[in-house]
Amino acid sequence: MQYTYIPKGTCSKQMIIDINEKDNTINSVKIIGGCPGNTVGVSKLVEGRKIQDVIKMLKGIPCGIKKTSCPDQLSKALEEIISNNV
């Protein structure tokens, strides 16, 4: 199932997340906006991983002086997915 999330407090504008609902893994993530190398890298690193593992790994990561980041926002998107569907 595919989900769209609008991040808050980051340069990225949208996250499109495809989830395998059978085993709660991430099929793919596309982050629109933000630092291209970093967002593509994060997207590739989370593919195939369990949602809960990715949340633990990325939650709370800041970007410079900001209290959030694209990885942190991805963890928030995944938490929202879990709370609405699992």
C-alpha cells in the first residue's frame, strides 16, 4: 500500500512510502525535495527493512540547528502509518 506524507520543518516537500502490509516492511521511499544525495541514500537504506526498525533508527535525528530532519520526518510518517493501519 502506498502512503503520502507531508514533512514539517524540513526542505523536503513530500514523502511517498510504499509498504508491504503482510510483513510490515518498506518496499520503497521517494522523498521529493531536500538534499538529493541524502534523501536518495536514506530511501535506499530503508528498503526491505521492518517499519519498527526504521523508526528506531531514524527517530530524533536533527539537521543542523533544526530539531528535525528528513530521516526524523520519515520516522514520523512511519509512526503515522503504524498508528492508522496496524
